[in-house]
Amino acid sequence: MPASISNKSYYQATANRTISTVPLEGNVTADVCIIGAGYTGLSAALELAEAGYKVVVLEAETIGFGASGRNGGQICTGFSSGQSKIEGQIGKADAKRAFDLSEEAKQLILDRVEKHKIDCDIRWGYMHCIPKAHQFKHLQEWADEYEALGYGGNTLLTKAELEQKLGTNLYHGALRESHAGHFHPLNYCLGLAAAAIKAGAVVCEHSRVVEVDTGPAPWARTAKGKVSAKFMIIGGNAYLGQLVKPLEGKVMPVGSYIIATEPLGENRAKSLIADNEAVANTNFIVDYYRRSADHRMLFGGRASYSTFEPPNLGEYMRPRMTSVFPQLKDVKIDYAWGGFIAITSNRIPDCGRLSPTVFYAHGYSGQGVSLAGMYGKLMAECVRGTAERFDLLAKIKHLPFPGGRLRTPLLVAAMAYYRVRDALS
Ligand SMILES: Cc1cc2nc3c(=O)[nH]c(=O)nc-3n(C[C@H](O)[C@H](O)[C@H](O)COP(=O)(O)OP(=O)(O)OC[C@H]3O[C@@H](n4cnc5c(N)ncnc54)[C@H](O)[C@@H]3O)c2cc1C
């Protein structure tokens, strides 16, 4: 696992945790062993437990300890790479099928929230804001692309219209999506875990897998036990470290950070984001923000290829927030935390098989809030004998990241390039 980043988040302070678990002890057999209790692993666990499979989930720390319990809570559309990169790899028709799966991913969240009564403050509405006036034409192209893919109902906001909705004059317009939004990420994750446990899955927290066999008869060993299973699903994402050799170098952990202000009161919070929607700018190094249910500003962004948390994270992040909302310069920052996003070289998630019975998916490249649950579901479909939808995505190819001493300098150089590109575009 990469070096630590603060685990004291606003989400932990407001978690709805109703379940208890015990660590793995002794030798256990299961139909499916799942590594990681984030959206990927828990989504697969829920599907499979509901279908009657004996499922054991092994989590190194606690449910939602990884990105699923730390993220910006922004429920995004499509893939981080954009649609054209996917079309370039698998052709227009299959890329459209991939997009349809990403649409289904958002619906899956809504369906699960409703079916399992997950209390996670979910809200629909998402504004993508442009920092430069000349970028408005890109918003139109973006809206047209969505329309052509069958995802309509999105609107363009002029600068003046946007200023009615956002308490800043920084941007020059926005694409407003009606079918994307935000939620409390940890509470959604805990809700998934509770639903999976209710359906019969066994979730073992504090059960780090220290050794695995990813061959046709897979097993996973922890300090105190071992699970032998017919199938294995690997959902460790950026937190997997070097456990599974063939997955090393496929994704790169990138640090991203979030601050939560003190409660601002409903009126002040409304003066910042009138309709309580999710907001992001369109830069490559993105700022993403939203209101919390108790009227704080949750502001995320930055990106770091170092695995060390910047000192005084709250003050490190504050200038990003005040560049958008100068009126928040004196507010208290109650929480600051970070986590690791797993990115792939082309920003398309990577998934596949390590043997006929071992599946993995990771590298959602900053858009896993919706996608991870879908990839978990698709791996569950593979276990159940229907692999077509998974195989559609598994045929997408990725270049590995460079290993050894070149890895970090190359990525730092790439990040510097994107900062300059954001400034010039
Ligand atoms: C700060 C931040 C902000 C983000 N914001 C957004 C956003 O707004 N919108 C969006 O779409 N995406 C966002 N993301 C990305 C999104 O959160 C992830 O793509 C998604 O949560 C991935 O889910 P996962 O289940 O694959 O991985 P994770 O949630 O990281 O879960 C992996 C789990 O595996 C466990 N694990 C690892 N190794 C082992 C082992 N050896 N044994 C047992 N368990 C192990 C870890 O402890 C961890 O709990 C953000 C990520 C971060 C960090």
C-alpha cells in the first residue's frame, strides 16, 4: 500500500455504520473470495450473495477505507478518457455499448439506494464549468456527443446563467447534466456492505491479504486465516500495492485531497451553490466541489504523484477553494483528508482475468464512484457464467506505467505538462 494520507475525514465523522464484522480466522472455503471492501468488491459481493453464492470479502482495513470512503462523492458520466479514445480502440458500436454500461452504472446507484434504503444524501444535477470563454464551443460539442450517444436532457449555461447558480464569477459557462450528481460516498459504501451482508456475504475487516494464488484454484491468505474459493475477484485498486505481481504497473496511485469547511448555514451554502448540485471545472487537473447535507463546502482537487501527504493539508488546499470562492477566505476548515485514485495510462479502466476463475478491475481514473460498482457487477456476471459485457471492456488495451527509478520523475513531468496545458488551453 502507498504511504499514508490522513484518514480523518468528514465522512468518517458523519458515517452511518450499522454493521459489525470480525476478522478472518482459520481455513474457510467459499464460492467466491473478494479482495477489497470498496465499491468494486462490495458491488460484486452484493450481486453474488443475492444470487445465492457463498461469498467472503477480505478487507485489509475497514469498509470504505480506500477511495470509496474518501472521494468527492461526484457521480460522473462516461469514462475519464472521453469517448473518442474508447472508439479508437474498440470501434464506434462497441464504444457506444461501453457508454451504455457507464449510464447503467449511474442507474445502478439509484436503484441500490432505493432498494436497500441507503441513507447517503444523494442529489442529482452536475455542472461542468469552463475557466476560459473560448471553451464554450467545447461544451456544445460535449452536449452534442452525449445527445448522439442517447444521453439527452443536458443544458448549456451562459456565464450570466451560471452566476445565478454559483457564487463565483470565475467561469464563462457550464454544461449542466441532469442525470449525474453527488452523494455521501462512505455512507453509500457502508450501505452496500450492509446489503451484501444481509444477502449472506461474509465481510472480514482487518483482514489484509498477504499472499494469493491467482491460478485456477485460487486462495488468499491473511495473518490469521485462508480462504480457498472457486473464484476470486480482485478489487484492491490503488491500495493493492504489490500483492498481485501481474497487476503491478497497470495503475498508478495519484493523491487527491479534499477539505470540508465548518458548517456555513443553509443560506450561505445556497449563496455558493444555489441548487445543491455537484460542480467541477473542465481542467485536466480538476477542482471538484459540492455542498454537504449539513451545509459545508466540500472542496477537492490537486493531484500528486508523491505518495506523501502535503504538510498542513487544510492550508495547502484553501487557496484552491478561495480562487473560486474568495468569500470563504476566513472560514474554518474542519476536516482535510486525501486518498489515492488509481489511474491507467489511457484513463480507461483496466479489467481482465488472471486465470479462468480470477477477475480484476481497477484504474477508473477518477470516475470510479459510478464505474467501480458496474465493473464489480460485471465480474459477478462472469462468475455467474455471462461474460459478454465484461469482455467488451476487457478487450481495451493499456500500456503499463514505467517501473523502477523512472516511474515518479516521468509522472511528475507528465503532471507539469498538464498544468501548463490547463493554463494555455
Ligand atoms: C480523494 C479522492 C477523490 C475522488 N473523487 C471521485 C469523485 O468525485 N468521483 C468519482 O467518480 N471518483 C472519485 N474518486 C475515485 C473513486 O473513489 C474510486 O475510483 C473508487 O472508489 C474505487 O473503488 P474500488 O472499490 O475499486 O477501490 P477502493 O475503494 O480503493 O477499495 C479498495 C479496497 O481494497 C483494500 N485492499 C487493498 N489491498 C488489500 C489487501 N491486500 N487485502 C485486503 N484488502 C485490500 C483497501 O483497503 C481498500 O479498502 C476519488 C478518489 C479519491 C481518492
